[in-house]
Amino acid sequence: MRLLLTGLPGIGKTTVIRATLENLGDIRCAGFYTEEKRHGGQRTGFRITTLDGQERILASIDRGKAPSVGRYTVHIEEFERLALPVIDPEITPADLYVIDEIGKMELLSRRFRDKLVDLLARPANLLATIAKKGKGFIEQIKGRNDIELIEVTRDNRDRLPSEIAARILKE
């Protein structure tokens, strides 16, 4: 099973992922989610957190020499150091891999792209979020015939966690 959640920014994709995980009981999960970092009510960047609680900075408004998306400098090495091992079945075996998200910042990492392609080549279960808009690699992933794309909306976001968890538990 490969379920990819998509939707407008801020619609609740990460919330759906986290609520779904709470409903999975003994299912062995590995992966990560991303969250905004805020200071004084202002968004200052993004943090990546693994499902076992490790955290790193994904992006910040600190201008550096690293690649950027909008006004955010993306910390690719920190992202790779934390994210890649938890989505690698050889390093971290799991019943379900969770990737939040497959988006512009994460895709600046060639190693992440390669690891995602490798994961999709295996018989691994995946629950992920993916940008609603995007060309190239994002379109390729969304166009695969072995994934199911689910759009998160205001109308379905409250019921999706229990529905998705029930499907995963049935597998």
C-alpha cells in the first residue's frame, strides 16, 4: 500500500499523518514529519522530526550558501543525516514508512530522491505527503500506477486519520 496525501499548504496533511499514526497500535513505523518553526508569531523555518523523536533544522531564514526555497535556506546535510536512515529498509526495518513531505525543500537532496525511488522499488508500505503543485519529479511520483493519491480537504481531513489507519491495519 502506497498512500500519498496531497492538498493545499496548511490544509492539514501533517496533522492527518500524525493522527493516523496514533491509531496504528503495534504497527512498526519509521520515517519523519516536518513542522514549521515559529518565533514571536513569525515562521522562522522548518524542523524535521523522526518518528522516534530526533530533530534537526530542515530550513531557516538564515541566509547561507546552501540552496534555498523562497526566503528559506535548506540545510540539506542535516536533513539527509536524519531522514535517509529512517526511510532505508536495510537500516531501519518497518511495516510502514512515513514521509512528510515530498516537496521542494526535501527534493533539493539528490540522495533523498534516490532513496525514495529505492523505497518505491521495494515491496514497502508507504504513507507520505506530496506537494499539490510541482513539476518533474513530483509529477513522476504522483503519476506512478502503484500509488494512491488522496487529496486532503476541509471536508475530509477530520475523518481521514481513522479511515487511513483502518486500511493500513487491514493490510
